[in-house]
Amino acid sequence: MKRLVPFALAALISGAASTAPALAETAVFAGGCFWCVESDLEKLPGVRDVVSGYGGGTSENPTYKTYERGGHREVVKVDFDESKISYGELLGIFLRTVDVTDSGGQFCDRGFGYSTAIHPLTDAQAKAAKQEIAKAEKVLGQKVVTPIEGAAVFWPAEEYHQAYYKSQKRTLTRFGYVTRADAYKGYRKACGRDARVKAVWGKEAFKGLPKAGS
């Protein structure tokens, strides 16, 4: 099996750092099902790409079957243009797409691997993260349990997980033999993700997204 290159090391390989766009930034968030986070954040103007993966743990080369045993969560790596959207703005929107009051998972997905977290990659991101958490707590009137943790090595998930929410490949699921896009929509609705986010955040739910949920 070909080894997946962790994000934290990628810039040191093949001169990647020197070829990166001047206004490129990267964020790493854990928000439960990475399909859903990818779907939401890819809608944002200024977001170049969102990749599903695993991060925060100690094991190398985690897979969908092993990531939680290695202390990882499902995470996304977001590449964005800081001239169009700041890290703070991106994080503020992300927080309003998840249940920041649930430390045991997200929606119907339970366990550490589905819990939320923020992984700042720089001191500036860490400062912005603290500010956005404070704003969120003021809006909600209660404590945000989403932790701000250290920078995480990012391991891309298997290819079939990438852009799952819009894939037209067909697969056999509990919803029948349907496209992955339709399976995703069925899963998201059945899991109660959008309904719970709206219950937690009220009018602030999905604030900043061109279109709530999907």
C-alpha cells in the first residue's frame, strides 16, 4: 500500500513550500463525519479545497478501520485564500455547523473519533481560535466543549471518502443501490445533523454558508 504523506511533512518534500500560492492558508478541524464538514466548507468563497482525513493521534498511516484506535479523530484539511476569508471567519462558520456542546461525538455518530476539535497550525491561528470560542460562548450563553488542541499531523483518508457527498458512483447502502451523493444525503438527514445544529444555534445555525446543510 502506498504510504500517505502527512500534511505536517508535505512542505518539506519536493520543495513544496516554495511553490505554494502566496496567499494560501491551511486549517485543520474535526467536526464529526468528515463528509459533512467537507460538504459545508467547500461552499465558502475563498476555500480552495477540503480534504477528508484523520488527525490528532499517535499512530502512523491510520485507516478508516484503525484511526480511532490510534487516538485520531475524523478531520478535514481546509486550504483557503486569506485575501478572501480569514482563519477566524472560517472557524466562526465551522463552529456554527457543528454541535459545540457535545463532547461525546456528533449527532448519531458517537465516540472520540467523531468528537469536535480545532487544531491551530500557528500561534496566530491559536489566538484567533480562542477569540472565536469566546464569541460562540457569548452567543450561546453556555460553554463550548470543542477543544483547541495542538497542531496535528494530517493523514488523508482513503480515496473513496474524498468528495463522497457529490460522487455519482453507485454503491449498495441501507438506502439501496444509489449514488454516493444520494447515500450521503440520506445519512445526513437520518443522523439528524442539520436539525440538531439548528436546535443548538438557532438563527446562528450555518451562518455564513451560502446554503445551509445539503
